[in-house]
Amino acid sequence: MSESFEKKIVVVTGAGGGIGLAVANELARLGATVEALDIKAPAGELQYGNINFTKIDLRDESTVAEVVAEIGRRHRRIDSLVNCAGVCLFGRDGSALENDPSVFEFTFDVNLHGTLRMVRAVIPFMRKARGGSMVHIASVVGLRNMENILAGGPSDAYQLSKAAVVSLSRSLAMQLAGENIRSNTVCPGAIATPMTEEIYAQSARIEDMKARTPLGRIGRPEDVAAAVAFLLSDSASFITGIDLPVDGGILAKL
């Protein structure tokens, strides 16, 4: 993608690794000033000088509000938000019939409530600018029941939280369309990230996922970052309320 994001201020959560890190680097490459947020320091290289990193826990609403307000004051605007932060408690997150309540509480607090806290914090700046765009990272499992596709069994807290993110984004798209603020989701399939490395540690699991994926490979964080950049760009100015799978064709195959 060659479209410029010069003079754009973009906030990216979950930018310490995986998809969030790839999104931060891609948007910075395209010229955006990126405010990268995560609970942990970046696991990989922030490749450009126009990326600023801030450590933050999205479960703390007052901290989220303070950090975003400071970003807005410093730049006098926030053009876009990318909610990449997410968790899945592999090994603990199973069937809703058996999960410990704490698994649901923690997963929803980060995946759904963290997303909503960020949205609430940035919206005043987008309204002041009379426009903006948001992309939220959900998952193909938030669109379709896919037991055994990723975790070898149900991960109901994760799946339900991502379905909730999809629903939230659609609602935001309708509520904010009249204010020229767009909201979309990107729904990754099998992507090689630090969060999924345990799943793909076994070569047999990798080969199984490749066989299930029509394009025949595991996705890269950069594949997702490219989709995010498009949806944030002016080229997508007439697109809102969609859920874009980046899954190598898995959904189309089902």
C-alpha cells in the first residue's frame, strides 16, 4: 500500500508484539505518527522514529482516559484508533460449561472492555476533528463457531469476547456514521504471533492448519497490518460496519 498517512495521529493498542507491533510499524512506514500502547515493552523492533511507546493496562479505565487525553493534548488531535490488544488463556479457556468465572472476567476485561475504554477515550477528539476511523481486531472465531480450528477445542471466553467486539463495532459504525467516524473489524484466522506460538509449537499442528487453509500457509502479522492500513485509509472512506476476514480463505471454505 502506498497511500500516505502523513500528519495522521494513530493510536495502536497491543503494540508490544504480534499483530499490534506489525500494525504500528506499517502505519509508521506510511507516514503516520503512531502512539503505541501495551502492558509490556515491545518484544520486537519499533522500526521508525515516528512511533512513541507508552506502557498501559487497558483494564484501568482512569489510566486509559489519562493516557489518551495526554496524547490528544500533545498532538491536538487523534485521527485513528486500532484496538489490537487481546488475550486468550490457552489451557484454561475451554467450554463455557466448565470455565472458571475468572477466565471470562479477565478475557472480557481486556478484549471487550479494554476496546470500549479506548473508544470512549478517543471519540471526543474525533468528534472535535469532525471525523475519524477505528479498526478493532476480532477473530474468525467471532464470526463462526470454529471448535478445533485454532486451539484444538472450545475457547469460549475468547470466542464470545471476539464476537462481542464484532457486534460492538457494527453498533458504533451506525451510531457514529453521521459524525463521519468509521468503525470496522479485521478478523484474523491462523496467524503466527507470540500469543499463538504455543499452539503452533508442534509441527503436526502447523501442517494441519496449513491443510485447513485454502491458501496453504499460516498468516503473518503483516498480512493483518496491510488490511488495517487499508480500512483506516481515505481509500476506504465509504466503508464502515464491516468485518474483514484475513484468514487465507478458511471462512469461505466452511
